[in-house]
Amino acid sequence: MKFNCLTTTSSDPFMITWDLGRRCNYDCTYCAPVHHDNFSKHATLEQLIATADFIFDYVSTVAEYRTHKDFHISLTGGEPTVNPKFLHLVNHLNSKQLSSVNLHLALTTNGAMGKRVAEAVGNTFSYVTISYHAEADAKLKKRVLERVSQLHNKTTVKVNVMFHAQYFDECVNVCNNLKQQGIQYIPRMIGENPAGETYGHQYTEDQLKWFNDYWNVDSNSSSGFGAEIGRPCCGGRSMKISNDTDTQEVKFLTYRKFKDWHCSVNWYFLHIEQQTDSVYHHQTCQARFDGTTGPIGSISNSNTILATLRNNLVNNTMPIIICPNTFCACGLCAPKSVGRKQLISTLSNIVDTGVFGAEEN
């Protein structure tokens, strides 16, 4: 099916992903050094609190113009729980109250934390995503699965099973065991585009067939794998793809080439890189309003980011991102359309579309 519009069909939260630092207690072969190390200096509690306060100001501003008031602050890394001030930061986040905003804390972790930290996480975070890395030490993997079960009894847990090509059967068994426990999981391909990514895995035909069967995708159809490897939404959302005459709901999408499409990723995401003092609309695509990629500003100069945002919203001059990238990875689920007018119409249930100004012919 050839389509010109993509939307989500489930909840529409605004997700703030906050990378607390690159320090990690893992060293996965498929994770580039730019994303992790074992030596970076931890951010101080004062630095973390200053960033948290900027995030709350940003949330308060966007919430005035967003119909759906669900906002998630998701702590990531590196490995966020290795920061010695992690639990102090959590206490600060818990102390903040925002009127008319449904604020939830989320955590993305490798799950190697101890029982005490896991207990605090289970009592505090609404959502926890744990990545299962099959190439880790057997004792460590056992601990991770114990933490999954512990947290499952306290909060909403999802497991991203990183499907290592050399440990494929193990990953399948992990998924089957999680299913038996009623724990949500997402089978994740490593690299997603092996031909173009250094850290991507090459999968056999049988392994690709397993993915096709899992997602109930016909490999010969326009929604199947075809010539390129696709992906689901990271959050497991369903998506609707539409053209002028037809609409189809999918959980897995192969077509990811949205260059020059109009995209609403800035209405669904904000990404903070604590270690590099950088703020992005989105962690992966890094799209900006001027048709380029990169940060939209710095944490240390966050007042400028807030002032620009408020000026555009108040004066109905809010720009729309036109995708500068050759293909879409995480952020796939953010509504996007070939044309500006079509995207604004798609967003009418989510955003006060008056902020975009007069319609263009």
C-alpha cells in the first residue's frame, strides 16, 4: 500500500528522554562508543536539578497548547542508575507538581541494578523499560531477569529483547518466558539497517522469517520486510497508514523513507544529552525547523530555547519540521504526512493547530 500519511492509534503522550550520561556498566559490541563508556564523569546533583527544572518549564509551556496532557520524563543513558545521585534526582522529580498535566516518570535501563535500587524504582516510576542483552555474562543475565520479575510486581514493565544474531534461540526463549509471565516485550533487531550501519547484525532467512511471523507480516507485501528491514514503534504502538482512499493499521512498518515529509516529532518528543549539554527535538533523527539536524540549543542556555518556543506559540508562528533524513528510526510513530495541510489536519485532535498560523494554499 502506497501511503501519504502516518498516525498513531493508541495514546499520545509527550516523551522527554533524558540521557543522564554515557557511563555504563555494560560494553555491548553493538553499542557505539558515542553512546556509552565506563569512564565519563557523572553529572552532579546540582547539574541534574537545573536540567530537571528546565524540563518542567518546557512541559508547562507545551502543555498549554497540547490537547493530550500526558507527559513522560524518561531517564536513559548510558546506564542512568549508575549515577551515585540517581535516587536523589528521583526524589527531586517526585517533589515537583504541575497542575493540569499528567506527569509520569519512566526509566530505560539494562536492569543490572541491585534489589534496593529496584525497590525504589518500582515505587517511583510508572514505566520501566529493561533491555535484555544476550551477550552479557550468564550471572548478570540471571540478575536482570530477576529484576524484571521484581519490577513486574510493582509497576508497568516492558522488555526490549535485543535479538543478537548469535544468541537468537536464547532470545526467542526469553520472549516465550516473558509471555508466560504476562510481561510485555518487544523483539528488537540490532542495527535495523545492516547494510548501512557498522553495528547492525546480519540475520539468516530463518531468523528474518521468525520476525515476519511474529509481527504477522507478509514479506511479499508492501508492509513486509521486502528489500529493507523495518521496525515497530519502540513503545509498541499501532500505526495507521493512509492514502486518499484507504487506511490500514499496522504494528510493524518497513517503509521508513520520509525525507521531505512534514513531521510532528517536536510535538511528541524532547531529548536531553546531559553530558554534551545539548537539547534536541528527538534523540535519533535530531531534525530541526531549518531543514538540518543537530541540537536546538544547550541546557546551559535553556532560557533561549524556552523564549523561542513561547514566542512561536503565542504569535501563531510555530514552524513545522520537514524531514531532512534519508530514513526514520525511533520517532517513526510521530504523525507525519506528505503535505503541510494534511499534517495539521492529522494533529487537530492533539494540538491547538492555531499555533501554525493561516493555512497555506
